[in-house]
Amino acid sequence: MLQPFEQAVTEHGAVVLRVCRAVVGPTEADDAWSETFLSALRAWPDLPDDANVRAWLVTIAHRKAIDVARAGARHAVPVGEVPDATAPRGDQPEEALPDADLWQAVAALPEKQRLCVAYHHVAGLPHPEVARIVGGTPAAARRAAADGIARLRTTYAPDGRVSLHV
Amino acid sequence: MSDLTIQLLTEPATGDRERLDALHAALVDRASAESSLHATYRVVDSPVGALLLAATEDGVVRVAFEVEDHDRVLESLGAAIGSRILRGGHRLDLLARELDDYFAGRRHVFDVPLDLRLARGFRLTVLRHLSEIPYGSTESYGEVAVASGNPRAVRAVGSACATNPLPIVVPCHRVLRSDGSLGGYLGGLPAKERLLALERAA
């Protein structure tokens, strides 16, 4: 790519942040975003000029999200220790995020559904592209995305409450 | 309800803008710290219009007028020096302050480090000489050719000025025709006139 990397951040930064929220939850999303763009920056000059930049970024975000989630699990607070008050935990999304309930409902989806919803509905990638990232067939990716949205409709009430009785 | 869930997934939330700005700033810091960036840039206002300022680790590499089209300038900068280019950072804060002082008449010499990698050969020789023309004075294209060691290369001096990657900072605006008329200027003749008037007044 001869285009300045800044353009990739400007055009896709917001979408990638939402994808990260869907995949690792709001708390770890900022870390996943930072790792994704730092890694993308390093590889940017070698990316072909006709590449689909958004699909490429989402693919990197997918790998980084796995790393961030693993690191989060490693750094989990042992029982009996007092958690840092300033660092919200994964199951208690930051108050500041107005759509925290939505991401909580997304987090509760089975993994395959969550990933397919994130990459198809949030990132806007076509099902074959989603299948390439998560594995399996495009038809399976389409079904997982549809099942995920159907499940969200029953677990997430848009007035801001998550139904706990599914 | 059906489309609302999907719509909520794709809609930016309030506060996302500020969060992204903070993440962007942190990205510039981390990338600078590990020397991943080919250049950073910022855009500043000036009496001769918005100026794009770009710097590598070595120094200021590009100053561009609005009429040059900042997007195109960034694109060709990416092609010339590498495309790991981000907006922001603090590398250009000093030049921005010095430009403010220059346009206020308080500063006659820029003392920021320069990266002249975009110029080569005779053009580079010309640019080095231009930096020696004192504030408030001018030379003709012919005089610059002589001083650059090639008296017959008057036209080449003209193209060195026209492709100066660091206008204002490397003062090609101080080069005029031998009859005293303005000649050309990559920022447009009104900008050249304005810079000369500023330097005459101080």
C-alpha cells in the first residue's frame, strides 16, 4: 500500500472498535483495537494495493482478539484478592459505554454465532469472507450469523435491559 | 424490532469519537516509540492558507500548501518514503510554533532539523544554497545558478524551486527574476508576494 496508513485508521477505526467489542467485550476492546492497528501498521507497506482493507483489518483483529482474551484469562484476579477499582472486569462492562447491555448480550452468544455476527453484521463482510476467517463453509457462517441475531432478539431488549430468562 | 438489533450493532455509540481519538493518539505514541513510522504529519493554519507539515525521525521532510492538494501530497509522500504515516504526535510542535513566530514577524530563521531526502543532485545543491539567502533579501534565478556552481542552469534552478519539498522553511520565495518580477511559486504568486511583504516589513 502506498496510501498513508492514516487513511485506514480514519476509514475503518470505528468499525474495528465495534468488532472488538463484539468479540472480546467492551473492557478488552481498546487493547484489541490497539494491538490490531499496531500490527496492521507494521504490515501495511506489504499489503497489495487492491486488497480489501476492512477484511484484512478484521482478520488481524480476529487473531489479536484471541491473544487479548488469553492474556485476560492469564491475568484473571485470583479469588480472595481485591480487584483494582479502576479496572472494570469483563463481566462488568464500563458504565461509560451507553450500549453496554447490547455488548453483554453479544458476549453471551455461543462463540461461533458471536464471531459471525461480529464479522458479518458489525463489520459488514460477506459470508464467504466471514467463513474464511472463522473456518467452515459460507453457508454455516450465514446460519450462525442468522441464529446469533435471532438469539439477540430474544435476549436483548432495546430499552436497555438484558433478559436473563432465555 | 427486527432491524433495530442489527442497527444498534452497526451504529456508533456516543463517546466513540473521543475514545477513538485517544486510541489514535496512543497508537502514534507506541508506533513512534518502536520507530515503526515513516512519517507523522499535522495541518496548521497560516496567513498563506492551511499548511501540511510532515516529519520523519530525521527532521521535517515536507511542507505543503493547500493548492498542492494535501491528500495527493500525502499519497506521493507514502510512495516516496514509505506509507507507515500517521497524523499527530509531537514531532512537529516545534515547527508549528516557529511558523507562528515567523508569520508574526518575530522569527527570521528556522532552526528545526530538516530531512532533505526528497531532493537529489543539483536540486539538493540549490536548496542548500537557498537556506543561505538571508531573511528579507532576494536573489535572481541566475544568481542562485552561479552560487550553486552551474551558471548556465537557470532553468534547473527554476525547477528546483518549483519542486522544493520544504517551502517557506527553505526560502525559495526569496528567488526572483533578474528584472525583479516574481517568477513562479508553488504556493501561488499571492503567497509569494505575502511572504516577501512580510519579510520587507520586519
